[in-house]
Amino acid sequence: MRNIGHEMSATTKIEKTFREEHGRVLAALIGQLGDFELAEDALQDALVNALERWQMDGVPRNPGAWLMTVAKRRAIDRLRHSKFEEHNPTILESLKQEELEMDDSLPDDRLKLMFTCCHPALALEAQVALTMHTLGGLSTPEVARAFLVSEPTMAQLLARARKKIRDTGIPYRVPPADLLPERLDALLAVIYLIFNEGYVATSGDSLTRQELCREAIRLCDILVDLLPQEAEARGLLALMLLHDSRREARVTPTGELVLLEDQDRTLWDSAKIQKGMAVLDEAIALRSPGPYQVQAAISALHTEASTATETDWNQIALLYDTLAKMTPSIVVAVNRAVAIAMVRGMQEGLKMLLQLEDQAESFYPYHAARADLLRRTNQREAAADAYRRALELCNNKMERAYLQHRLDEMLNLIQ
């Protein structure tokens, strides 16, 4: 009888290895071939071959080198079949002669791949999708589910992005020093977008999408390894780790949303907290402050409080003052108003929120925050109106259930 348990374990190990090695092998292949599509097709062929062979023989000692060798052979086969060598004999010949070993001496091209996927010539949606697909190792169906679109639609988006890289000659390189800051900002923003979609899904039945949070943290971990002197990369990693540490406490066993102040803090992931705090300390030590480090410091203050009442709101409000100067936005402004309400009183916070009304009309967290402050000051009818507006704008089923609960609570008190 076949050992089903062993087979399932082997499959899990293989899938984990694929995910870990995918980005590095693909980056090296693209560097050699200069063609996203050929590299992805060749690697996919190698992965199919590996799934068959590794089930029987086990995962090799150096799976990356194994995948690279097989993928190069598949690329040669594809080039021959397409008669590509008639037009590009140099590439084919170099593939035949070159013996590439995936070891520590091989330059890691993942950084080049990150910056290529996040080139400003590509639309933001394409940057996010291509980064998830190539570096995250997510399949086209997985990325399609992340974007809530059909698989053919996502396949077309990815194909157009690859074609634009090829046709416009987007360079496969780390940007020169004068362009690095603005390009790194874009890359960090893409990673954070992936995380935020996982942390609070913009729509759907679930509050979170854990696979997206994991992928964003993994991508940022890679980036920190590749750019060890970039403080903001560490700041973002710390921020995501500290946020993600609270994942298990954010939803009750029956699927209801739990706000930060009501969470069971014993459910927070202490290992992630420790790592997040350590990474934040490393970022601060680099003496290059930025908005991700400030946000991570805010999250750290929440984490350090053993109860909600012990939260250092005064320090949090000061950090939001700093953040508002660094990156003014409606998100920061709303959160700053809430922090100030906790320090100076609810009416002061409401006054600040009222000043944001025109620019925040379609931003549902603004209405939810305003409703909460109105509820706390017993302005029930106004709170009910604010909850109604928040409900009109919110698409996440779990968040909507929480808002509806609060609205019902206000309506019962009004009667």
C-alpha cells in the first residue's frame, strides 16, 4: 500500500521548495535569456519535471541548481523548436556552453528583478501583479484571485507587462544611485500594497488574506537581505511583522471582527513581535528616518502596552504629527485625529475630523472613526448617520457586520 501520509508530506516540501527557489532561479534565467516569457516557460517546464522526479528521488541537496540546469535545457529545446537560434545564435550557444551552479558565489539577481517589475513605466496594477507572480512565485490563478479578476484577464495583464518590458527596453538592473531612492520608494509601496490587501481585504467574506501577508513579508525580507543599509526597507518589514503579529486576535472563533482595544493580547504572536522590534531597532540604528519606521514605531507602542488602557497615546499622537509632515494623506490625518482624541478628549478629535469632511467624503474609515467618537460622546443620532455612511462605502463583509452591529446598537439606544 502506498504511504499516503509520506506522499502528502513530500508534496508539501516540494511546494515549499518551489516557492522559496522560484524567484532566485527565475531572476537568474531572465538575466541570461533577456526574455521574461521564455524564462517563465522554461522554469515552469522544470517545475513540472521536478514534481515528477522529486516525488520519487526526494528533493536534491541544491534544488535551485537542479531547477536552473533543467530550465536551461528546456529553454534550449524551446529555442530550437522555434528556430530562434537562426536569429540569435549567441544566446543559444552561451546556454549550451555555460555550466551555471546555483551556489553562494552566484550574484543574486532578485534585486534586479524587483526593480524591473516595479519600473515606473508600468502601471501600478501591473507592478503589483508582476512582483507577486515572479518574485512571490504565485501562479496566475493565485494572482487573479488576489485581484478578484478572472484567470484569462490576469494572464493578459501579465503578458502585456512582460511585452512592455521587452518592447520599451526596460533595463534589467538595479537603478543607478541617483534614481535608487525614488525607485526604492515605489518598490516598498508595492510590497506594502500587497500586505495591506492581505491584512484588510478590500472586499469579500474574510477580513484577512493570510497568503498575501506572508508573501509581502517574505519579499521584504529578501529586500532587506539584498539592501542591508536601507533603513526604510527594515522599517517596512518591522511594520508588517508587528501588524501581522495580531492576526489571530483580530477575529473571534465565530468570525466577528475584534478591534485593537478589545483584542486578547495573549493571542498575539510573540515571535513576530520580537523579530519586528529587533528589525525596527536595526532600522533606527541606521539613522535614516522615514515614514515606514514611524509607522512601525506607532505599532510597537501598541504592542508594548499590556492592556489597551496602558497605551501611550501621547507618544503615538506625537509620532502621527511627524508622519503627517513626512507623508501627508487622508489616512494619516484620520488616524492622527483619533490619537489626539485619546489624548486631548473626544471633542478635540471630532473637531479635527470635521475639518477633513470634504476630502474624506468617500473614505469609509473616516466615517467609521467619526461614528466611533460620536458614539463615545453619546451623540447617538449623529453616530448612527456616520455608521450608515460607512456601511455604504465598505465592501468587506466582516467589517460591514461590525459596522451594522454598532449601528443597531445606536438605533436601540435612540428608541
